[in-house]
Amino acid sequence: EPEVTQTPSHQVTQMGQEVILRCVPISNHLYFYWYRQILGQKVEFLVSFYNNEISEKSEIFDDQFSVERPDGSNFTLKIRSTKLEDSAMYFCASTLSRGPGNTIYFGEGSWLTVV
Amino acid sequence: AQKVTQAQTEISVVEKEDVTLDCVYETRDTTYYLFWYKQPPSGELVFLIRRNSFDEQNEISGRYSWNFQKSTSSFNFTITASQVVDSAVYFCALSEADNAGNMLTFGGGTRLMVKP
């Protein structure tokens, strides 16, 4: 069964460092997302991406964050200067097309620990 | 604004018991979609079900069943004859039709512990 894959599964970084989280969405999917889950809390939407541009973003997704689809398969989330409060599980997700009725398939997540 | 509430933060049952996880949602849209996801201890989010607001039929899939009631804005999830492998955090989520970005709003999750 096709799946969303994410790397790394876990990364520890020093405060102030840049981090890039990578995702390979399901191959025929066109809509991509990043969500975040701080330990023990709910899953929160960060950003959606379609047709090589951001479709929607939350207030969490400030200037420290950026997303990119550098080639035909990868979708990345960059945090420019990490803060302690960026420590969380980051989930990449994808859907086949637009429209809220589409099932969003999530990857296994990337644990980011900022020390 | 959309909101999802899962009032039960943690439930503990003994294997083979039935358990119901509650989900109450708020939305101004007449068209919306409801989801349940399972998050096992390994951390991934596993899709369980999607239901649109026009389909109030209850659904059963093996030991899982879902009860959607628009009158009470609830979308409850029942596990029959629970097993230890059902132990996980379960999230209810909502997506509004007006939201072209497919944004999911999650509830706070219910941690289910099934003891042998």
C-alpha cells in the first residue's frame, strides 16, 4: 500500500540551528501538508501546499518556517532558527486532490528535539 | 470557527470490554467531513474512517463502529470486545467544505489503555 515516508525519524538539534525535515508524499497525490504535535498535545495544522505554492497556513507557521518541493518527489519543511518550543513531532501528509472530503494520509512523523 | 472536543482524556478498560470514545464538534458549515485517526505508541497517525455530513448512517467495520448524530453534533467511536492492540491515542478530526486547504482540526485525543 502506498505510504507517506518521512526522514529523519528523530533529530536532535541545538537551539538556533536550521533544520530540514523531508517527506516523500504518495506518488500520485497533489496536495501536501505539514502538521505538528507537541508532546502530549493535539495535532495542529501548519501549512498546506498545492501547485508549488502555499495554499493555507496557520498562525504557527511564521517566518521561521518554509516549505519547498525541490523536485518531483520530495516535500520539505525548513525551520530556520530553531527554538526550544519547536520540539515536537512533525507529520507530513498528502491527499490525491483538493477538497475537504479527501482522506489525508499521514507519514510516521519526525521527532524534533531542540536542546 | 471549527472545534472538536474529546472530553475523555484517558480511558482504561479490561480486554474484551466494549468502549465508546466520544467526539463532539462545532462548525458553521452545512457540509463538512469527520475523521477518526489512531495513534499507536509508535507515533504514526493511522486513518480509520471518513464520514461526510450528509451521511448519517452508522458504520461498522469489524470490531469498530461509528455513530454519527447531527442533532447532537457527535461522532462517537465504539470498539467492541477490545484487545490490548487497541491501546492507542484516538483522535477525532473535522474538515469544513469551505476550507479549500483541506485543513483538519483535531480534538485533543483520547488515550485508550486496554489491560489484559
